[in-house]
Amino acid sequence: MAARALLAADTKVRVLVRRPSDADEWEAQGAEVRIVALDDRAALTEALRACAGFFALLPFDLTVDDLEEHAGRLVASISGAVAEARVPHVVMLSSGGADLAGGTGPIAGLHRLEEALRATGTTLTALRPGHFQEKVGDVIDVARDSGIYPVFATSADAPLPMVATADLGGLVAERLQSPPAVSESIDVVGPAYSERTIAELLGEALGRELEVATVPEEAWAGALSEAGFRPHIAESLAELYRADEHGLLAPRGDRSVHVNTPVEATIERVLALR
């Protein structure tokens, strides 16, 4: 989404893809394409040379044997490539809670990437959204098949700011085109919805009433394991939910930016893709 916004603004864009099959689409839109894996530091360095800016993210792979090792390998490769290629400005997709070194499940990897990028000397713009509206996609199949909308929290009625990825793409493009004078972290705040409201809206879209079921904290890891996650992944995700429950993912950046895509639009888009 960020690359498309930049191309629409007649900006020169170099797109990094992992698979050769993804290159043709971007080349047809006028982008320069490099095929590179994020953990290939040498190739990534070459791909970033002469770039005025770079949009970096840390993909979560919930199938790996060791989440910390996986994150550390990617952090070292990305930050090393940025340093060696001397990229002057990096916009990074981070998260609320990334200011904390631990106790946040997989978000701890984003803390490590923020710190490593700052140490390269680049100017870092760390975008820190909270909940993503697209997380509704994780429960669509369960909701459609069982009529149950599971909530991993003590309450389904607390309003939570939720950001649509469409808004993030536009924000990334804006920040890449207007680098700040110094590094900053930006809290990205979307419209607030309770999980019960999301369940009602999803139920309307699916054509059935959904029962909201809050999963007690002591059952989070077990429920995630039953859903198919490996035990160490389930424990990490449970830690993330606990961090959210205790306010550790709250906005604490240098400033905030508000976005406004309604969740109804996101639900419609997610359902159309399934």
C-alpha cells in the first residue's frame, strides 16, 4: 500500500520482494524490483544502496522453533544493511509497547529493531499502532462455523483504538516523502471499538448472530495451543495479550497521528478476500 501510494505520487520506488513471481506486477506499475530475503544481509545491503528512504518491518513467523533467534537474525540483517548502505531515513512499522524491552511477547523483537536502527545513525520514524482492524480475519472461520466470537481479554466491552492497514500505507508514504529532522516514534491511533461491537458488525456481515466468549487469562495459552499453535508460540501470544490487558501497549511515543478508516470497511474488505 505504501509503494502504491508513492508510485501514484510519481516517486521513484524500489520494491523488495522475496519471490520472482511477485516482480512482474510491480514492474508493470513502474517500480524497480529487487528479489531479496530480509535475512540476507549482503543482498539487502546492495538492494538499499542509493535509497533515500526505506520502509522496514519485522515479519512475525509463528512457525519458527525460536522466536527470539528468528527476530534477532532479522534485526541484525536489517540494521546491518541500513548501516552499510548508509540509508539516511527509515520508516519502521513498530507497535505500541515497543519502548519496552520485554514482557510483551513478540513485540519485544520490535523493540530490538528500533534500538538497532537508531544505533546505525539513520533517522528513524517508528510508527506504533496498537490493535489492527484486520485481526478480525483471525476469527472469521471460527465465527462463521460455530457462531462464537472469542475474546482474549477480561472484558469485551472496553473500547480499543484500531488501525486499518490501508491508513498505515498512506502514512508510511507521507513520512518517506517528508523525513523528520530527528528520529521520532509516532503513535498511530485509529477509531475505538469494543470487541463486542466488532462481533456485532462481523455477525451482520456474516448474516448470523455471534456469541461473544471471553477466554479467562489462565486459559489463554491452552486455548491457543488447542487452536494449533506450538506451545512456545502460544505462550508468547498469551504474554502479548497479558501486556495489552495491563496497559503495557498503551501509546507512549513522541507524538500521535489519528487515522479514521471505519472497521466496517475493513470487515467488508477482509471478507471479500476469503
